[in-house]
Amino acid sequence: MSFPATHPNPTGAVPENTRLISAGEPGAIDLVCSVLEQGNTVAVPTETVYGLAANALLPEAVARIYSAKERPSFDPLIVHLPDREWVLRLCEGPVPELALKLMDRFWPGPLTILFSKSELVPDLVTAGLPRVALRMSAHPVFQAVLRQFAGPLAAPSANRFGRISPVTANDVREELEGRIPMILDGGKCERGIESTIVSLEGDRICVLRAGPVTPDELSAFGEVVMQNRPSESPVPGQLPSHYAPRKPVRLVEEGERVDANSALIAFRHSREGHVGPLEILSKTGDLEEAAAHLFSALRRADASTASGIVVEKVPPRGIGIAIMERLDRAAGKEANE
Ligand code: TXA
Ligand code: MG
């Protein structure tokens, strides 16, 4: 059924237009909060990637996230907090000592920690799992939204399910235009790669998704175990490949011979004779810079006229571990979100 543009959509669920609003515009935060308070979704900037936010305590609002993203409801969402007090409300039982130490060191910032969930957290948020993923973003614009909203916001990356995470407001439009009421433009995300996700098992820190907070940094707080299994979904390994461009992606060693016409995402240097589209992640070989450029480079290479994308591997240290995890998935080596 369709309605004239001026007629309010009685379902309220599928907006016909997506409004883009700049974070600098007067009243922007008020407007975003009024949309959130109505139980609707807004795409917001974080320091990692853009998230699609909705009231985490309202199942109808959370359901709108799943439907806009076409995300299967067995894949749980990260909850973003206005302040640390909310950990006490959303977590069942005492907060583990190790979690407190990690929060002191890395929050606000790109570290997501799993906690036993309290009754307050709707099952839809955790996809029925007993634990909830919590994080405090360091992005000043998202922080302003959370402060004013004064409650937790569930927010997965603001892409359609299985696609590359957005790092600009324009990327979000490509993904979700017409499916969500509003995008808050806070510029390009600084980190460019999603948060590190950890679960705490006694003194051990299990890394379920590699990210900007590196195993090295975590190892100051306990033994680090790399699990790279972000989802405890009932069908592990059966989700479609994630971070997937439409074109085939092939990974090569730095400097390895490649088809001169392919779209090349090089780590540091171009190659002699390469005529296809070219992206250089970091001329100085800086892995943080490479991470910040990765998803935009993949998006542009995917939109180019080349028939395939070739990406050079980066050294698997520091945030390079997270980059390689994303690249392995883009190349279809792993089939798990
Ligand atoms: O940087 C980020 O983490 C971004 C920004 C927006 O905060 N968010 C993000 O969310 O990447 P999403 O939904 O795209 O990825 C979250 C991952 C998913 O793979 C999900 O399965 C996992 O976290 N996850 C969430 N809650 C979980 C839980 N309770 N147990 C296990 N895995 C969980
Ligand atoms: Mg995602």
C-alpha cells in the first residue's frame, strides 16, 4: 500500500524520505532525540563507523533497526551508553573487576565488552543470548545525542546486512536511503573500522572481533585469547560473508604481480604499469591510517568499472590484525558476521 507524500504513514515504520542533518546545524541534537523518542531510528557518527541507533529499551524501536538493515534477528546488537552508571542497570550482578579496569583504560573508546544482561535489556537486543554487548563511544556528536537522550541506544553499523560498514554520511545514504528517517552527519569516522569486542572469562580476555584496541594493549590486563567469533548466533558460520563488496575480492602479498586492469587497493605503493583504479591505504605504511581508509577504498573500488578488486595484505600486527580480519571476510574466506 502506498500513501501520498503529505499523508502521514500510518505504520510509521518505513519513511519515504531520509533527512540528512548536519551535526553543526542549530537544533540538530534536539531533532535527532525527538526522532529517537518516537521509537524511530537515526544513523549517527561514532569514532569507528556510522551506527544505526534506536532506543535500546524499546523492542519496537529495536525491531526497526533489524528491518532497515534486513538483519536476521538472531544477530545481536551493541548497546551504547550515555555514562557508566548504565552498566550497573543493564548488567546482572556485580561488574567484574577486570571489566572495570578495561572501562577505566579504554572507555570512552572503541572497545565493546560483553556483560551478563539484566531484565531491563529486551531479548531482541541480544537475540535471546544471556549477555549484552556494551560500549561508550568517544565521538563528541554521538556523546551529545546520548547525553540528551539520557538512555542507552542500540546501534549496529549503519549498512545493509552483509555489506561494508559506512564511514561517512554519504555511505549511509548509499546503504539506507529511504529506509530510515534521519542521518546525522558528523563527518568522516576517525578510526574507520568497528570496535574490538571482548568477552571476559575469569582473568582471560577473549577477543571475539579484532578492532582498534589491539591484543597488545589488552594484554596489559590479562591473558588475551583470539577467538574472532563475534556472534554467538545459533548458526555460527552460516551467515553470508560479511564486508562483502559486489565484485570479487582477491588478497595478494605486497608487491605481488596483479592484473594491470584490476582495481588495486595497495598498502603503501602504486605499481609500475598499473592502469586500473588505484587506492593507496597509507603512503607512510601507517596501519591506523590504512584502517581509516580501508572501507572507503573498498566502496570506491566496488563502484569502479574494474571487474575485480585486488587488495594487498597488511602486516598482521596492531590494528593490522583487524584490517586482515575484515579483508579475509571481504575475500569470502570466513562466513560469519
Ligand atoms: O564500532 C562498532 O562496534 C560499531 C559502532 C556503530 O558502534 N557497531 C558495530 O555493530 O559494528 P555491528 O552490529 O555491526 O557488529 C556487532 C557485532 C555483531 O557481529 C554481533 O553479532 C556481535 O557484535 N554481538 C553483539 N552483541 C553480542 C552478544 N551479546 N554476544 C555476542 N556477540 C554479540
Ligand atoms: Mg556490522
